[in-house]
Amino acid sequence: MTFGPSPRSPAAREAATLLLAGLCFGASQQLVVRELVSLLYGEEVVLLLVSAAALAAASIGYGLGARLSPRALARLLLACGALLLLSPALPRFAVAGLCLLRGDSGPELLIVLALLAFAAAAPFTAVVPALLDRHEQPDDRLAALRRGYTAELIGFGLGSAAALALGGAPGLRFAVLAAALVALVHVALDRRVITFACTVAAALACAAHAPLSQLGADLVYRHKHRLPGAQVLWSVDSPYQRVEVVTAPGRGRMLYLDGLRDLDDRDLGALNHYLARAPATLVRPKDALLVGNGTLSMVPELSRLSDHLTTVEIDPAVVDAGARFFTPGEPLARLPNWRLILADGKQYLAATDRRFDLIAVDVPSPLTLGEAYLHTREFYALCRARLNPGGILAIQLSGPLGAPTRTPARLVASLRAEFPAVVVADSETAERAFAYAGDALPFSLDALRSVAVAGERRLELVSGPELDRRIAGAAPLTLDDLDLVLRRGAERLRERYF
């Protein structure tokens, strides 16, 4: 068995081989990296870990290309191609099975990460040195190097772009990767029998992709997330994250972003009340702004309580999930005073000259650097600059107010660094605290208590010197000090797998 064109083969065939290798590399990276990030939960530490594994696998591939024999490289390509034709079902079944056997997650899940990262990178990066090192003359090698790396980079760009563009159609995205794998095997190995076998295997893999992926996803949520009877209703990969809607008996519908639970039906009532309904009832804003809230669940009532309402959400896939499963899209389209802007929240606030009476920020916990920016002192200063006199900023603190090193206290410290007046409402019903900040809050603590959610079991309101005492020692989260993101992610990674 040979690998790649012989020295007599035309340069065009060599370029085609490298173009297809790059295409497979780009497509498989997008598919496998997103899969692994979702399985391991998409915190910044996990993103760094998966990215490091992918880079290490690519480096190993470059090293192997110049050392392995053509026969060994051919076997490596076929073996890793077989693994990729089983993805994403293979990692999902492996993770769910390991969790079922152990009753919990363990470090062996990281072995699954390493194996899949290797399969998605090493055989394709090995093609470049394997082919280019066969040119013995320096001039020939330099010319081949230019052609080869150009072809590989173009292929990588095409593969990555196709995988990103087809994130909402996982079956079609997988078919593109499968077709590219078959084409690479055909061009690189030039064996009709092997090409035919790979074509049959790819066709079978494409036919089984949807049911196996669905079953694997259901099993992951049942055994890794510990949701008995869970079923994934919807799953797409946006350019930003994997967006999944999951249902389970007794839990209703839940929204997961890169494997992390963002909210469920049980959260929405109390969350929406304290983040939007309560402050809007007290302020009666003429102009209100929602940053985030991709499920759009706050829109109907907040639009009723405001003269004008604007929602800014960066990810259209989250908006799509919200309109499909959490807030019917048709009634929203009939709201005359609401508009949706698909944009980054911080960029919108920096660019707009509008001012608001209420800004409600509904974004995930600061577990990635991108999300953490929307919890920083600098972002809160930007919000303050866009408030009308008497306007307020409302945020949720991702948990009850506790130790000064934890997220809620640090977010309150960030608010206190920018706003003269801050009050925290710690709700037992919502199982988290909320903060309201402004130059001077236009309502009293008694008024805030009077609009507590119906049936509230315990609502603790903290402000003034007592709030300063509770957050004493808490450092504001700033662009120069985002240690919380990595430290919290490292803690959670260690707790889950070690």
C-alpha cells in the first residue's frame, strides 16, 4: 500500500491531496472540538484544554508525517477516518457509558478527549510533511512547499467555513466531512477497493448519523447530567456555542449552552419577575433594554410595562430556540413597541446614543472570557452611561450572596465600584440573588418587598453599610482581573473529573 502520489505524479494531484487533507482537518476540527467542549461543559478552562489537545494532536501529526512509512500513514488515515465516521455518536456513547459504569464522571473522560482530538487532526497534518519531504531537490521542495501549504490552508478554510455554516444542519455537515474523507482516501491511496469500502462505510455512517447522534445525546443527558428520561428536542451549533433544548420528566424544558444549563421552565417565573417585572413595575420605564434573554421570555410582559422595549442578543440560534420552545414567536411579532437587534451587547451600548430607564442584563454566569466581560466593572460603567436620570440597571448574580471570593459578591463589588446606589434582593424562591443599581434608586426597600414574587418564601434585601459589610474583601471583576473565570472553571473541572 502506498500513501500519496509518487514522485512522477503531477503537481496538481499533490495539491489536490493537500487541499482535501486541509478540508478534512478544518471540518473535523469544528465538529469534534464543539462536541468535546459540549461533553466536558464549555467553561473557559475546558475551551483552553480542548484547544490545547487539538494543537498538540496537530503537532504530533506533523511530526509523524516525516517519520512513518507510507503504509503506516495509510493505516493511520484509515483508522482515524473510521473514528470520525463514528462521531459524534462514538464520544457520546463513550461518555454516557463511562458515567453509567462509574455512577459519575471521571478522569477517563479526558482520554476520550485526547483520542478524538488526535483523530481529528493528526492524520491530516501528517500528509503535508509526508508528501513534501519526498522532493529531493531544494528548488523542487521549495516550490512544493509553497503549493502544498497554500492548498492545505485553502482546504482548511473551506472545511472550517462549511462546518460553521452548516451548524444548524448537523446531518449535512457530517455528510460534507464524510465525502471529504472518501475523496482524500481515493486521491491519496489510489486503491479502488479501499475507495469502494470507504464509500460504503461513509454512506452507512451518514444514514445512521441522525438516529445514533440523537440516542447518544439523550444518553449523555440521562447519565452524565443525571436527568432520568431526558430527551434532546433540538440541537444546533452556532458560531458561538452549541444550543440544545432538553426535556425531562418533572423538569420541563431546559436550555443548555455548550453543555451548561442556562435555565429551565421552573426558573423562568421567578427569574423573569425579579430581573424584569419587579423593577419595571416600580420604574414604569419609557425605554427599556434587555441584554441577552435569548429565550425572549421576558419580552411579552416587559413590553406591556414599557413604552418601548429593545432586546439585544448576539446568538440567533438562542433566539430561534426561544421562539420555538419557550416563547411563541407569532405573538411576539405582533408587539408594536418591541424590536430585536442581533448584536453584541457591549458593542451596541458603546455605539448607541439612546438612553434607557431600565437595562436588564440576562446573560450566563461568567464561565468564559466572552461572558465575563458582561459582568465587569467596565461593562457596568457603560450601562450607567446609557441610563436616563433615575434609571436602573438590573442583573442576576448567578447564585445567593455569599463569600467575598464567590461570583455574586464580586459582581456586587463591580456594581458598587460604579454606582452610588445598589440594593441586593436575595430570593429563596429563585434560588439566587438579584442586584439593582443606579445613581439613586427610585424606589424604597419596602416598595421592592411589596412586589416580591407571589408565594416568596424568603426575600432578603441588603443595601447601604450592611451590603458593604457583606462584600468586604470582594474584588471587582475588571478587564484586567478576570481570574474568577479560570479559577472557578479549574475548580469545577477538578470536582467533576478528579
